[in-house]
Amino acid sequence: MRERKKRKLKVSTVLVHLALLVLVFINIFPLYWMLTFSLKTNDEILGYSYKDPETGVRVQVPPNHVGLPHQWEWSNYAEAMNTGNMGQYFLNSLVVSVSAIAITMVASFMATYALTRLVWKGRKMMNKFFMLGLTIPIHASIVPVYIILSRMSLLNTYMALIFPYAAFSLSMGILISTGFMGDIPYDLDEAAFLDGCGVWGIFLRIIAPLMMPAIATVGIYTFLQCWNELLFATIFVSSGQYRTLPVGVQQLFGQYTTRWGPIGAALSIATIPTLIVYIFLSKRIQDSFIAGAVKG
Amino acid sequence: MKRTFTYRLHIFLFLLPALILFVGILIAPIVMSAWYSVHDFNSISSTKMDFVGLDNYVTLFSREMINPETGKVFANDKFMGDALVNSLILAVLSVFIQLPLSLIIALKLSKGIRGERAYLSIFFMPVLISTVIIGRLWMNIYDPGKAGILNAALRATGADQWLFPWISGRITSSKLAFTGQWTGFRETALGAAFVPILWQYVGYHMLLMYAGIKGVPSELLEAAELDGCSEGQVNRHIIIPYIKPILKVSVIFAVTGSLKSFDLIYALMKDTTKAELPSTLMYKLLFLHNRYGLGSAIAVVLIVLCFAFALLITLAFRDKGEKVS
């Protein structure tokens, strides 16, 4: 019996699992390390020495690189939140991302409706025009938008990020919505039209309520783009009050060049919420990335 | 439906929000960037712009960029040619190391291995973390002091004894000896930047490929199995041709992503000149030297290259597909 079981467990399968587990370790370890050093003191991270009061001999304490903290230094988190202002940056990122999502969603649903369910000459061309946005790098907008924002005194406001983020999420929004809207039966439009609904009535009463699944997909995709964006954020919002999380983290390093604990805490504060959401919505989040790429 | 004036007006109204955003923030700025790029333009508060033709492009690719204020050569070691070469090296590494690795993992996972969903979710996780955070985290990993985990591991295993002198011997850009400053030398910085890129994006490409492989009709795979195809043959002749559209997306993403890359290098290094990329050069020209014309020229070069590569890759994938069928 035992021998038969052993033979069933193929060597190749074991090797594949072993290789995959090594990859799991490589994926997890940097995050584990970040969490542990966010809870350590500088002494523990760098190692230190002290003079034993009884014998008078200098005792070397080596750095604790990979172990759990000997003493959990929660004050690092308090410092990152208070002095490092991570709470404010977190809120800013949330305001900017959620507003950008709302605008992207409304604009791309409306445009998709006109592009897929209303019949007119040139709608294919218009769709291709919007799809150019998938390839246009954000660098294209930096100088002109910076100059326009600065002339309108809109630098260092939420607006300075919300509209550019929405604009750069639009093409993907339209691409994803096109897939979802195509799944809604066209008979519904016709029936509603015969019942006396106009184009707006059809859009608001029939199409919009059926686009709920698209809201999650477009929303997740847009959210991650905005939440993690750095280039626009550093350039358009350099002032402290409206900084987003990535900019805040970047600035924090200027303040604490040699203090590892608060730096680790700031990195963790910026990372943990995303990971918690991912644990609960992993399938949904993965699907939104797939929807964005597969149809492209 | 009827094609009355009101119908057309409604179509226009439906498109209006998207058009305003898209034209206002993406299309018009391209035209404006092109316009700025042929002007000498060093202050946003003044409207004075001197037409200089293609001078900015010439300056960008020549070795000397003179700062007009100080008269000093400020960009002798960070000109556009080097930056472009660096980003192309990243692109090549991504396409030939990252994508094959992703494909291998996706192929293994999609064959119904135990715990495939758990593996998939863990491998995809780094994609969700902000690139700035990853850059900063890796900056700590590479730290040349006592706390850096990479050098600590090398010291603990004794590998530093032979590895550091070996790397030192290969460094020609500086007289300093290599003692673990991974991001401090031109010879090592780009490689040091590629590792976190690899770490973050293998999962992304793997997920797309995995989804593609799961879309291969099971009849095809069963038929191949009945014909006695080995796993390698199935992969080569059925799965990979089938997921070609996804491979195309991955290649385009990897190449244009490398051209546009900014966050990681900017977060990873105090001194980006060691692995200068077009974006970091553009950032410096704009916001340290106020050279808006030159910065716009870089933007235009990037726009053209992104479209050119997207087109070339699409063509490359289409040609092969036609030969197969």
C-alpha cells in the first residue's frame, strides 16, 4: 500500500510545487521584512554595543535582520501618522481616486452608450480615436497641463489630479464598458423605445442599472491606477496639504533618511489597506485586470 | 432609428464629457507639446517663446547641454541617447526574461495543480502595491550600510569576499571600489532596478497568460492528448499560438512600460544619473532646470516611440499568425 502511494506522488509534481514555493517565498519575504523592520528600533536594525556595567566589557549586539522584533515598537506607526502626516496623505489619495473614478465612470458609460448602442456614421472611427488613449504616455500631458494648471492657479489642488487621472483612465473605461454593454440584449432598447423611452430614458433606466458589474471592474482598475500614480502627483501637487500617498512616502524619506522604523511604518501604512482589500476581493481585482488587457 | 437633428444632438451630448476630458487633457497637449518642443521656452510665467526649429531635438541627442543661466554643461552625463538605451535595455530584459518566466509559471499553474488559485493570488499581489513603495522598499534591501538585507545576506554567506572584488573589477565608470552600493554605479544600477520590476510585474503577465490559457477550448487539448502529444508539444503547438493576442498585449505593455518607466528609478535611487531613463531626464530638465522646450521634446520622442513600438509589435505578431494559418 505504502509503496503504491509513494509511486503515485510523482517526482515532477513535487519539483513543480517546490519551485512554486520558492517563488511564494520570494513574493512574500520583502513584505514580511518591511513589516518587521517597521516595528523595530534603529538599534535593533543596525546593531549596537554597550558597556556591561559589572564587568566593564563592551558587548556587541548584532543587528536583527530577519527575525521578529524583540520589542514591538508601535511608536514608529504613531510617528509616521503624526509627524509623517500619512493619515492626511491617505485621505488625499482617497478623495482624488474616488472622484476620478466617478468622473471616469460617468464619462465612459455615456460615451460607450453612444458608441455601441446608438447608430451613427463615424462611430467606429470615434471608438478608434478614444482607443488611442491606451497608448498615449502620460508624458504627453505633463508640460501643457502643468502650464495650464499654473496659469489657472490650480496647482496644488485636488482638481489638479482628479481631471488628468479621469482623462487617462477614460480609454480603458470605454474599452471595459464596451464589453459589458455588448452583453446587454438589444431587444431591451427596442422594447423601451416602443414604450416611449427616449435615448436618455433608455440609458438611465435600462442600460445604467444593468452596468453594475462594469462599475466594479472599471472602478477597481481606475482606483489602482490613481492610487499608485507618482509622476503627475509629484509635479502637479508639490505642496504638503494635498499630497497623495506615493508623494508623501517619497517626501518622508527626505525627512527620515536614517530612521528605519518610521520609514517602514509609512511603507506599511501605504501598503496594508490595499492588501486587505485584495484578500477579500482577489478574484474581482484579477478579473478587472484581465478585462482591461484581454480585450485590448 | 431616425436621424434627425435632435438625435445627433443627443449623440453629441453623450460623447461630450468624454470628449472634453480626452481632447482637453490628452489630444490637445500632444499638439501643444510638439509646439513647445520647437521653441526655446524657459519660464512658464512669461509668454516669451523663441522658435528654434529642431534645435531642442539636436541638443537632446548631443552630448552637451548648456545651462543658459550658469553657462555650465549640466547634462554631459545624462543625455537622451543614454537614457533611451537604458530604457531599451529594460525593455529587452522584460521581454526576454520577465515574459518567459511569466509564461512558464502560467503554463504550470493552468494545468490544474493543487492550490493553483492560492499561488496565482500570491504571485499577482505585488502588482497592487504602489511602485514607489516597491522602489523604496528595495532601496532599503540594497542599503549598503549595516541594515541592508541583501548585503547582510552576502556577508553572512561570505559571498561578498569574492563577489564584491569581482564586480569592482568590472566597474570602469568610477574609481571607487564596490562594497555593496548596488544603485551607486552605472554598471550595477540598471540591473538593480530591473529586479524589483521583475518582482512586481511577473505576476501581472502571468495572470493575463493564465486567463488566456484557461480560455483554450478543452476539446483542442483533449484531441491533442488523444493524438499522444507530450506536454511540451501541447504548449508549443496549441496553447502558445492560441494565446498569441495576449502575448502581444504583454509584449506591448512590457516595451512601452519600459519606455515610460519613472516611478521605480525615481524612488529607488537618490541619484538617478546612474540609471537615467527618458522620464527621469525629462523630470530634471523641467523642474530642476526649467527647460520646458527640451522637456517637451522628450515627451514627443516618447509619444512617437510608444506608438511606433505598439505598431511594430502588432505587425510582428500578425505576420507570424498568417504564416501559421
